[in-house]
Amino acid sequence: MTLQPTLAGLADYRLSDRTRIVQLLADFRLEWQKTVGGKSLLDVEAPVGLILADIADRPELSLQERHAMLGGKLANQVNCFIEDRISVKLLS
């Protein structure tokens, strides 16, 4: 019985950046599908700014990359929104 030799470099295999991004976005979609319990995602009303912030957070962008993606105004608005929600939870 002959065994096929291990392919060189196979142990070092990493997903391409593009494949990783597609997988992160697919996971994001699946999370939304679970959240709405089978309802069509076309019928869901959601704040676009927070969705964009979630997309920016998936690939763990640096603060500079996140700022470039969201823009300064939206990045600040999202940060304030999150801080307000944390404050409310701590006071409850």
C-alpha cells in the first residue's frame, strides 16, 4: 500500500483575505437570519449605521480602518450610541 506524500506547505494554508471576508459576511447574514427567526431579511427594518459598524467590527479593523470605512461622523455617533446603551445597562 502506498501513501501519498504530504503536500509541501499544506500545513501553512491560510484562507485568502477575500475568502475570509466572504465567510465573515456570510456569518453576519446567518446571525441576522437567526435573529429574525426565518422572516425575510428584506422585510427587516434596522439602523444602517449600526449594521455598517457591525460589518466594520467583523474583520477586526484597526481604529483608523474603522474610521475610514464609517467616516468620522458615523463612527462618533456609533460610539456614543454604544456608550449610552452601556450606561443604561449599568444603571439598571
